[in-house]
Amino acid sequence: MTRFRPKARRNHSIAALLAIAFLAVVSGCGGGSNGGTTTQGVPKGQAAVDNSTYSGGEATPPKTAPALKLRNSLGQPVDLTQYKGKAVLVTFIYTHCPDVCPLIVSHLKTAQAQLGPKAKGLQIVAVSTDPKGDTPKTVAAFLKAHGMTGRMQYLIGSRKELGHVWTDWNIVARPDKAGRDLVEHSALVYGIAADGKVTTLYPANFSPSQIVHDVPLLEQ
């Protein structure tokens, strides 16, 4: 059984990270919300704790990542298991998000740059939270605007296809109650180790230095 076990050596708990992440969802990707808990966004059967090895929250014990099989914005099939042997970062975003999603992608880009040659051992995978708005055209424009063309996978699909993934990963994704074509969604980044197990968790406002520190460890 995976458990939450705080460690005294770090001064911010995983519960705090998840709370921060949820607040980021509320304020940046679709307005207010009347529900939600600080454990939203953790894959089913998965928990995480602070640790003294990784910069992100660490799952104890790590568990095999939920299934993730979709097509990318180019129409190519992508299966998360094909990246075993590499560190993988999985996040859930949408192309016309006004601030939180661009922030996540910007920080991932910065982390790639800071990793230098070590970035070859990292695969970034984004999963759409907006099946209507995320099309091959909008994704291509988004990746180009953020300098990430060819540097990350962006997976899209029908509401049914994406819905299965959201459920497996315990992701909240719903239209903003205020309208405006915005989407409320869980804004987290999952670190998958080379053995295919969810090992670390990062809030939307993570520091690129956390990724730079953790990627070599996730590759082991």
C-alpha cells in the first residue's frame, strides 16, 4: 500500500504542494470552484511524500504509472510504456489556457535547456484537458509559440478517450462555470522513472531547478 509519510528534512509537505496546485487550477484555468480536495490529481492508488533525495514530492513506494495510450497532435499513436528507460514528465494542460499551462510549459522548456545533453534522457508528455479546443492546428500553434515544437508530445483525443485517461490519473477537467471557453483542471506534473513508475510529483509553480535535479535520478 502506498502511503503519505512526511519527512522532517523538508519544510513543505506534499499536501501543501497539492493545495497550491489546486489553487493554481482555480485561479489560472477557469475561475472559482466549490469543490475539490488537496489529494486531487494523484493517480489512483498513488500517494506521495516529501523526501531528502528528490526535489519533488516522492511516492512511497513508487507505483506503475496508469495506462496512457492516445494519439499526438500529428496523429501518431503514443503509449507511455514506449518511454521505459527514460525519465518522463506527464502533465495535463490545454492550448488556450491564459496563464497556468503556459507557465508549466515555459518552466519545462527552461529545465530542458538547463539539462543540456542530459535532456536526451527526458521525455515530456502533455495530455489535453480540452477535447474540443485542442486540435492539431491549435496544438501546432501552441507548441510553436512556446518554442516546444518537436520537444514534447502533446496528446489529444475525443472526450471519451481523454476521459478514460483523466479517470485513471485522477485528473479533474471541466468547463469553467463562468464560461469564456476556459477549463478548470488539475495542474500537476508527474515524474515517471525509467522503470515506468510514478515517482515524483510537482505543483504547477515548480522551479525548473527541481526538474534539473530530479531527471538524472529518475533515469536510474
